[in-house]
Amino acid sequence: MASAPKTMHAWQKHFGSSNPVLTEVPVPSAPSDGLLIKVHAAGVCHSDFALLKQEARPEDWPYEQYTLGHEGCGEVVAVGSSAHNFQAGDVVAILSVAGCQESSCGECSRDLAQICQRGERYGIGYHGSYAPYVAIKEWAAVKLPNGVTAEQGAVATDACMTAYHAVVGTGQVKKEETVMIIGIGGLGFNALQVVQSIGARVIVVDKRQEVLDEAVKFGVPKEDIVPSGESVVDFVKRRKVLIDTIIDFVGVPETFSASQEAVRFGGKLVQVGLLSPHISLDNFLAVRKHLSILCSYGGTMDDLKQCLSLIASGKLQPQVEKGKLEDFPQILEDLHAGKVKSRIALIPTH
């Protein structure tokens, strides 16, 4: 740590403002049970936009001002006195929702650390990775396998892990199934590849023709791409295809309504996208079709490890481009406007 500066500039959420604020803050120290990480890459997520729009601080969030960035990857530069699993020089991906890991925790004890209300959530109410350095608990870190870049490691912590958990953990997709993915963005492309790694058939939906064209490059047959402008329900009727599971990475009333109609009797809907706060259940249709409607949020440490293993093996290739940390506000605006087809990882200037 001798070479680290005393202060750094971080992109923060300040309650009372909906714009990111570049703030000079002290470089943190490693907690006794944790690590100080020199950030190499931090992924930009649409959730950052929602976090910035929050007007009031939730009661259980400790700071009126906190550093954003919940997709981080970097190098261990300092280790706390009671942390024993890492050493300086290790490159790690940071799980932002690693929970408290207490046996008495109702969520962590059920392998649901991502919704733990006690643990620190880096970049979500707690200081995250849109800065040159971030301090974390050691159980929030996982070593990067050989062959995985810092940019890939960063987006693996959310864009890959969330997609993996939706497909494998929540959706429990099987090889013999047909899966429809709605929304082929940063998460959707990763989910597509996870489904392909299982061996299941995948049908993709998106309004943007350029990302549908990209899906063809990933091996999706043209006949399994819903043409831009055609409704999901019309496509299913025209093709006479049975959809076992629909995974919605958009989450607006139109996609949820279409999913209920398009999925087969006894089928499964997995809701991931959060673009709209309210979606409506067609109770008569859902009950009559005996649908399973599940919600999927984030993922577990095991999900993250599995994602990194898939990346290292080449079975999962997250679409990620590099950006500059100082350009975060414009990059987030571009993402919100649909101008970013995949994911961008911000690179700090140290």
C-alpha cells in the first residue's frame, strides 16, 4: 500500500441528486476480515440508472453518499489481519451481494446471500468499484481463473452471474427443453450462451435488429429468431412451437403479458428484468394454464464460480467493451438509451 494515494476520485450517488457526482474521497483500508482491491475494471449496469433515480435513502442503507459500481474486478493490494484466503497480487472478481454469511441469517443459511439484508452490498448502498480502490469482505472475492480478463471478471459478477442463476438456478433449464429469451442485451447474450452450453434449444426476442443479427453469429438459427416487429404470440402460433420456459430480461407489461400467452400449458416464466415497477398477472390465464411464475435476482458465489469456469473454457464469451471511468455518466446515458448492445467495463486511471 505504500504506493497508493491518500485520496481518490469516485463516482457517487448522493441522495437528493439523480446525477452521478465525482467526489474526492479517502482511499479505504482493508477491513480486518477483508481485502483492499485495486480496481482494474468495473462493469456498467442499467441498475446504476435506477439507483441514481432513488429519491430517498432506504432505512437500512448506511450512507447518504456512496460510491457506485457493483461489478468489480481487481488486484488484492492489502489483506486484513483475520483474512486468510488471499494474498497481495491475487486478481479477484467481487461479488457485490455476498451476504453476511452468518448461520443465524435467514437468507444466507438458505443459500440466498444475494437478498441478505445484513451484509454489505458493494455499489448498492455501500461503497463500490467506480473508483480506483474498493474495500470488501474476503468472502465477497473469488480468484480469477487463468485466461479470464479483468473486464470479463467484472461483468461476470452480475451480467453473467444473474443470467446463469436465472437459467440454471431459478429456471432449472434441461437439455430437452425449448427456451425463449426476451431481451438480448448484456444479460440476454450471456443467458443465450448458458442455455446453449446446456444443450437446450433457444429462441430469442429483441426489438433491435442489430442484436438479433448478432445472435445469429452466436449460433442461433435464423428460424429461431423472432423477427423484429413480429409479436411473440404470433411467432409461436405461426411456427407451432412449444415453449417450455420464457426468461424475460426486459420486465415491462407488454413482455410479461406476451409471455403468459406464448408459453406452453404447464410452462415456466422467469422474471429478471426491472424496466417497469408494475406488471399485471392474467390470473385466469395463468391458473388455467398451470403456469409456474418465478422471480430471479442476482446469484450466488457458486453461480459466479461456474460463470468464471465457463468463461475460462470458452463456452461463455461475455460481450464487453472497455470504457474510461471518467466517462461513466455518458456511458450510462448511452446504455439507458439502448445505444450499447452488450456491456461496457470502466477502466480506472491509477
